Amino acid sequence: FIYAISSLGLVYLINKFPEHKEKFKLSYLGVPDFQRKIRSFPTGKYVVLTVSNIAEIKRLHLMIKIMNILPKDKFKWIHIGDGKPELSNPIKELVASSPIDCEFLGHFQAKQIHDFYNQTDILCFVNLSYMEGVPVSIMESIMHGIPCIATNVGGTSELIVHNSNGYLIDQDFDPCYVASLIEELSSNSELWLK
């Protein structure tokens, strides 16, 4: 058998190789059920989290644009993950030359990520990738009760229900629109606690 990790992937395989459709199965990925804290609406400076490798496909340069739109005294961007110096250094230099509050924490193991979620008040998780499978980083965020804002690519829509556990945005989104979603989450605890 060949296992697809999303419905989208399964449909692609069946359409591409209809003569072998009985050999294709769907098997979602998952995340371990780490103990998680009961969440309440975050207070203080709002943390906007991204978790990914620093790679072109993740479009972290657009996160810098989004954070530059938001009030600097109200929001902080934290990124978990790293990449090759030729990709990560330019992103870090862009951040250093801007007025945004940002912290790059580097690579974490899965348990470290879950510990971070339990120790940190996080307003939302953001994924701006232009291509995805079924992102484990979004699964982790949802498991911890964090609203997600993510591009509607790959299997992301199989995880995020728009206006319920987060927001799906167009692949070619306007950074001002994403900034407005983040601000909306920060000013509406009922929306955040859905």
C-alpha cells in the first residue's frame, strides 16, 4: 500500500494513477498527547508564534512585514526553528534592522516545543508557507488550544476550521489582513476561546 497523509494527497494519487486506486490509503500523522495546561486569555505583550525551519517556502520575510504593521509595544514574535546560515542569517538581519520585538529560539525537540507551549502565554500560531502537507506544527498548536492563522495550502484545511480554531488565509495574502486577524484575536477573548 501507499499511504497519503491528507485527503488532498489521496485524491491526487487516485486521480494520477486511477488503475491503482485500491493500493492507496489515508493515514493521518499525529502528535503525542503531552500534558497541557488549561489556557486562559493571554495578558501582557501578546506572543505570536511561528515554528518551522527557516526556509524560503516558509516565507518568514512576510512575518516581518506583518509584525511591522502591528503595534510594537503590544506584540512579540517568537520563532522556534533554524535553518542553513545562508537562509537564516538574512531573516535575522532583517529582524535586527526593524523595530519589531522578536526572539529566535533555534531548533527544539518535540518535548521542548510542548514544554514551551505550557510555559508561555501565546496569542496565536502563524504558518505562512506557500506549500504544505499536513503541518505537524499546526497539530501541536491546536492540541495546546492555540488559535492558528495559516495559508490554505496542502492539507492545512483538514486541520483548521475557519473562524473556529483559527483562520485560513489565501496563499497570496495581504500582510495587512493577517495583521488585522492577529489584532482581532488580541481584542476579543471570546473569539480566542472558541
